[in-house]
Amino acid sequence: MRRAIFPGSFDPLTLGHHDIIKRGITLFDELIIAIGVNADKKYMFSLEERMGFIEAAFVNESKIKVQTYEGLTVDFCKKVDADFILRGLRNPGDFEFEKAIAHTNRSLTEIETVFLLTASGKSFISSSIVRDVIRNGGDYTGLVPTTVIVK
């Protein structure tokens, strides 16, 4: 089985994430959306809300699982028997950042990182931009799947 993880905080899930996930499931037998938990980080949405957004967005996709993890991503990969890490790239800055992480992960283990370019119409979207729009009362609905609902 070709199992990959797609790690992130997903605070919140964006249309960019959604694009990478939908395209990623064509490459793997199973894709685990791995929500990283960092006790030092302030999240806008609770872990339960973030899991709910993702599970609702992919409710009819049997190849997708949603799990949480703490610690090193490569350790989580070993725990769930994943040989691949899927990452999305929006711009050259993402590439430089992700390349350094991929090289580090590769030096720690045999896990391969697979990069997909985010669709051009979604490459400007980031979770931090979405959070800023939400904080300032803007219309965020064109940036996230319909399953992301702000209370």
C-alpha cells in the first residue's frame, strides 16, 4: 500500500489544501491528513473544529483518514507506516522552506517527500491570510471549502 501523510495545522483548511488533497489521493492508496499539535502555538480554531472541517470536506472519500500527532513528522510516518510526505508548494518561498525540511527528514529516515504545485487560482491562499480576513470581518468563503464555518 502506498500511504502518505499530508501534515499541517489546517487552521483552517483552505482551498489550497483542498486542491492538494484532491490531487494527492490520485497518487496514493491512502492519504492521512495529519494535524500537527503544538502546545506553544495559538490556534484560531480548536483541534476538534479543524478535524471536523476536514472530515466533512472529504466525507465521501474512503482513501482519506484524519489523525492528529505531536512531535516529529517522520516519527508519525513511522507510527502509521507511511512512506511518503505530501506537501503543497504555492511559491518559490515555499519551495526553499519545504526543501530544507525535506532534506532534514531524508537525513533522519528513508521517507520521501512529494511536492505538488497548488493550482494557480489558489496559490495566493494561506491559512494566515484566511485568519486575517476572518479576524477583520471579511468574506472568507471564497478561500475555504464550504465545510469551514466561523461561529
